[in-house]
Amino acid sequence: MPRRPRPVGAPWVGAGARRYTNRSGAVRTLKEVHLAVNTAPAGAALIVDVNLDGASIFSSPANRPQVAAGAYAGASVLIGTTAWAVDACLTVDVDQVGSSTPGADLVVT
């Protein structure tokens, strides 16, 4: 059964709900993952992981992008795997949304 789109608002912790396939016809270079929210997370950071064909592009969990508690944006520190091949699939996992207030309206670029 296909996944139904989630309504805009608070993200949920889960794997692979957001998918991006490189259909450009050329290998692309991943330089940064940027996050933005309209409602800042509170109590803890909002953290995502980005996977390329099922494996994290970050060499360490500490390098995953996050929006700090009370902030509205954040970005990746270091990307371990930068080559995004033609027809390869990126998925975004939301690993944490905050603790007392979840970050809302997450945009990943």
C-alpha cells in the first residue's frame, strides 16, 4: 500500500518518509543539508539523518544536521558520502523532533 502524504505541521520520528531520486542525468555532489522549521523545537534539538540508497551520508551520528532547541534553522557539519549517482535515492529520516515541543513545518534542502 502506498504511503499517504502527512499533513504539514509537526514532523514525526520515522525512517524514509521523504524520498528524493537523482533524475538529473548527471552525478551530483552533496555539499550541505540545511533544515528549517516554522516552530522551534523545545527541550531538545530536532535531528535528521539522510541516507543514500539506505546508508547514512554522514560518517558519524554527531555530524547529522539538527535544529537546536529554540532555533529555527540548522545545517550539516560534515558529509562523508558526497556523490549522488544518477537514479540513486536519498531518504530523510527524522530521528528526533524535540522533547517538550516538537519543531514544526520542517523543510529539508
